[in-house]
Amino acid sequence: MAVPTGKVSKARRDKRRSNVWKLSVPGVVKCSNCGALRMPHRVCPECGMYNGRVVVAAEEEK
């Protein structure tokens, strides 16, 4: 059976239990054209605009 080789200090224990290693939520911005939330520096999935021009043709609603 494994036995700890020495006492783990409170600082070391708490550092391991902290949340500093977890991923943060990615930043989202509003589209200037339609107002939908999108990732920065990417084409808007709703309207297909990027940097003030249409890059991807949006699908028409039926």
C-alpha cells in the first residue's frame, strides 16, 4: 500500500486544490450587423458578415 513520503503543507495542498488550472470562458462579442453573440475575429454565424462585408452567404428562411 502506498504511503505518503512526507507532510504536504497547507499552501501546497491549497495550491493544488485551487481553480487556477481550469479553463476560462472564451470572450464573446456582439455582431455589429445583427447583434448576435460570436467569437471575436470570426465570421458571424447568423448573418455571415466579417469586418463590414458579407463573407458567407446566409441561408434564407423559408
